[in-house]
Amino acid sequence: MRVQYTDQSLEDLKEIEYYLLQKWNVEIFENFIDKFYHIVELILEENVIFQKFEDTKYRKILITKHNTLIYKVENEVLFIIKILQNFQNPAENLKYFDEIE
């Protein structure tokens, strides 16, 4: 299985990186990245399916208490769709998914 990132998910990662490095430090950022890649590997290697995200075709898994990974698996491809910041307005998060479906 291979991994494919959406433009939005790459933008989300950049925003998280900027925020963590500005507000915290490299260690906190590296900790986040380690958790992120651990979850990606878990999906790839363990062939697990996590909880459905709202009323969409996507799945979700908590990365940290602040961030949730939204993904789907299709035709042996893990699509990283978005990384939600859990403290944001839930309606704004859902609006993104209404626009892409």
C-alpha cells in the first residue's frame, strides 16, 4: 500500500509545524511528527479501520488531543485527506468535507 497526501493535508502539516515551532519548540514538533507517522504506519501495516468521520466516506483517528487525522483507503492507497485541529469550530471542519464531496 502507498500513501498519498492531499494538498490540504500537506497545508495542514505546514500550519501545525509553524504553530508548534513558534509557540513551543522542536521537541514538541518532533513528538507530533513521530505520532503522526506512527499512526500512518499502523494503518498501513496493521490493516486496521478506525472510526467513521461524521456522515462522510472518511475515517478518523486521534493523533494528539489537539489533532485528528482524516483518511480513506481505496485501491491499496492510503489517502491522507486532512488533519483537523480539534479546537477549531466543528462546523468549519465539516464545511471542508461538504466542498470536496
